[in-house]
Amino acid sequence: MRQAESEYRAALKIAPNDVTTRLALADTLYRLHRYGESIDVLKSAIGLSQQDSFVYAQMARAYAQLHQRDEALKAIAAAEKHSTDPRIFIATGEALLTLGDHQAAMDHYARALESSDADRVQTRLALARLFAHEGRRDEAQQQIALGFAEARVGEANPITPQNLLEAADVLMSIEQFDLAKKYFERALAEGADQEAVSIGLANAYLALGETQSAGQLLRSMGNTPESSENYEYLIALGNVYRQQQDTVQALAAFARANRLVAGNESTERTELDLAAQEGRQITNNFSVQSQVSLNPIFEDINIYTVDAKLLGITDPALLPTPRSTIETRADARYRIHLNGWPAITGLVGERNARGRISFPSRLLIQDRNTYDTIFNVGINPVLHVGNNTIAFTPGIQYTIRRDTISALDMNQNLFRQFLYMYTSSFGNWVSVSGSAVREAGPFTERDLNSRDLAGHLNFLVGRPWGKTALITGYSARDVLFRPLVREYFTTSTYLGVQRRFGQNLRASIFAEYLRSWRVEDNRFAIAQAMRPAFDLEYTAGKHWSVQASGAWSKGVGFHAYDNVNNQFLVSYVRAVQRPLNDGLGDVPVTYPLRFSFGLQQQTFYNFTGGNSTKVLPIVRLTLF
């Protein structure tokens, strides 16, 4: 494409009034996503020949890509004013499709198809793109088959390499990745642009989880000045680095792509996500970010139930009242990159928890005002198994815990070892995440030690590109206190479904079964509960997002503490520009300055005493 641009510009120096060359240059700039430059070239061609209808038709496509609806509609009207050429209707139909007017686009394609001199393959491909936009995948694939069948029997123009590339792009959009690979390979064999084919094949490999193959293909293109200004190449390269867990290079690739072409919400959102993960670069090897939050903590239903059973309370009026804690936390997170070593991550934080809790070391419900000073460090190795990746984060944490109200029961020094793990999708069907944590340490004001073991394992079953997935998992926690005979053991199992609606909405519904067991000297109690729940995440444009969740906890055989817990959180993101050095030079990166505010509510609808409903605020702030 870059070479073609140079050749067209050189040709125009010799023949500046050649409209055909100007149209070819404008089309090349359009395919390079340089829509403003394409429009400038087209404007300079108006009035030079009898081809103004084609000029306006191409101009309409470019205006549509820039979301300039009024200008696009004016260009469509000008293009169709004095022409009935089917090529005009295909181009203006594409502009209408980009603007989101699917019915008008369909009408234009139908008019093109009715013409006796229409390029039927090109028209069928345009219809396929329309059906793909509407989610009519079978019909999209059928239009490709019809167009190519008509070409084979002589009812349409011969199939060109560009037709094969466009068909492959449609197949990618309807998630027919294996078939798309075959079309890309056929296009290359018939003389299609090698760079376009390589990027298309790399995207197909990425979609199929074949990250190594995609990376090898993109590296074979070479890291040239031309490739560094190729939008599709940068996006594909960024996705390779992202799947390989190389956040610096992935962030730089997406940032460079977004500097070339602005307005793609999906890629801009990816840049923000990667920037939040990496943090602000202080030196070439060291990045930081700060987070401040205020969150409510509500104890789960089984803690209330085992407390009531061990206390031996049968009169509902005498049951312990519902309780809560407000957690305030400030963290400074860091990330260190050393050549040849996995990334080192960690945090230094201060946490305050103020409220009323059930003390796990003894059967006591009391106020607390606890301060935790936290030092955390871990490493992030990535294991490659074939085309799959398994990312680990093993590490250690030291916590100094002090309480101003309940020092005897809370003051403690804790040492934690942890391991977090998550994988890419194995066989493009199953991805796994999990954790294992051991934390232990002595109390400073009494002869007592605690040991806390916790772990969870989550599975997501479904195609990575699919809309619907099965979600399931298991977690367990065991807390011991010695030399006293104290123990709290709890497990959770859940099963549900997750569904994506377009690019902006994700919904999950699931049912969770909780089982807990608590020992106090020679006594014990068991509690069980069912908890159906939902979770919604919605992104509204570049700046706003909304999260809502809810759960209904219903005890088994004991219903005094049945409750409903709901949460609503609104987040606003403001873009902040900071430089990032990826080894090739500085690139401006957009970091998310994020502010979130919401409410969390818990209602014990069967509780006969007071304090049955609480509504507490949630505040979060991320700084760079």
C-alpha cells in the first residue's frame, strides 16, 4: 500500500489532471485509514472530468468513516444525482452501512445487483458485509458462495485477488477462521498484496489461539518504517504481544495504532486497559500507579448462622444484629522489567478497616479499627505450551496489623505466600484461572498463632470469540488458631452462564452453593446456603461505564439471616497523555485517570431486630 501511494503520487507529478490516478490514490489512502487525506485528494479531482459521481461516492465512504454523517449524505446525493452506475451504488451503500443505515445500504446493493452491467462478485461481497454486520452469518457466507459460483459459470466477472481478500475479511467477521485462512492463502497464490495477506493470516492465527504462528508471520514482514505506520499491522502485533503477556510492547503497539487512526473505541479501550495494567513509566524499566478506594465489607450468611448456632440462641429477638465494615485503602503498585527476566510486580499499601465483625479466634462480636501496612512482591513468568500460555504470579507479602480498639484480638504480624495463575483458551474451548494463598503469623498481644489457607479455581468454557460461555468454579478456605482449638472452614461452588451483547454489554447469571464449618473447643456448627446472583457490565462510549451486581443469600434450615445484596457502580475515565519508551523511542500513551462512585446495599428481610438494611458508599480513584 505504501509503495502504491508513492507510485500514484509520482504519476500525478507527471499528469496532475489524471482523475483515474487521483481516484486510485484516494482509494489507497482510504485503505490505509487516512480518511482526511483521501478526502483532500478527492476534492482536488472535482470538475477535472466526467467522473465526479465516482469522486463523490468515494468521498461519502471517507466521510462515513470519520462519522461526519451530514457530509457523507451530501456526498451520496451528489454521487447519485447524475449516475446510475452500479459501482456508485456499491460505494454509497458501503457509506450508508458504515453510518449504520442498514436498510438504505440494502436498497443500494439491490439496485446495483439489478443492473445488467453490475460487478456481481463485488455486489455479493458488499451484501455479505451487510449481513455480517447484522449478525446473519449463514446469509453472509451464502452471498460469498453465490458470488464466486456466478463467476465460475461466467455470469459474473472473474474473481480477483482483492475479491478473495474481501471474502476472507467477511469470513473473519463471522468467525469462520479456518475458512478465512484458506481464502487468504488462495489470495496470496493469485497475486494479492503480500502485506495485506500476512496481516489477515496473522489475525486468523490469533483468533484460533495460534499465537506463535501469528508472531512468526508478522516478524517475517520485518520491523520497517512502513510497517510501523501500518494500522492493521500494529493492531495484529499488539494482540500478539498481549497474548504473550508483554504489556510494554503491546501497549506501545496499540498506542502507535491509535495515533495513526483515531476513533476506534475498541482499540482505544484496549490501550487504556493495557496502560492501567502496566502503570506509568518512570524509567525504561520501572512503572507505577496509585489506587485509593473506599469499600464496604459485608459478612456472608454462613458466618452469621454458625455464630448463632454456637451461641445457642433460639429467640430471633436475641440474635446478633447485622454488621458491616468500611475498608479504606491506598496502594502504590509497581512493575519492574529486567532484561531476560519475568516482570516483577508488587505494591506498598495502607489499609484501614473500621466497623464490627465476628472475631474468628473466639466467639466474640466486637468493634474494630484495624490498620494494615502491606509490603508485596511477586514475579510474572509465562509458560508457553504449544500455542497456549499459562501465566503465573508467585510472590510473598508481609503485613503489619494493628488495631486501636481490639488490640488483643487483632494485633498481628502476617507473612503470606501466594500463587495466581491464568491461561489462554485450551483448544479454543476452556480457559482456567486460579489462586492459592497461605498466610500465617503470631499475635503480638497474646500467645496465639493463625494459619489461613485459601484457594480457588475458575473455568470459562466457550469459544474465545463466542458470545456465550459456561462459567463454573470452586473455592475453599481454612483458618486455624493454635494452641487454641479454633477453626473455620468454608467452600463455595458456582455454576452459571456469561453472555456478551455486542462490544459494550456483558451479563452473567450463576448459582452458588456455600458450605461452612466452625469449631470452638469441643463444639462445632455447620451452615449451608444457596446464593443465586447476577453481574452486569456496560461500557458507554470512551468515558463512562456502569457495573451492577446482585445476590440473594438463602440459608438451608436457618432463615433468620437470609438477605439480598446489591451493588451499583458508575465509573468515569479521563484520558491522560504520558510518554512510554518501548526500546524504539517514545510514544504518547493514553492512561486512564479513573474515578468510580457507587452504592452497596444489604437487606436482611427476615431479621426481626433493628439494623436490617444498610446502604454504604463505594469510592475508587486510580492515579498515574
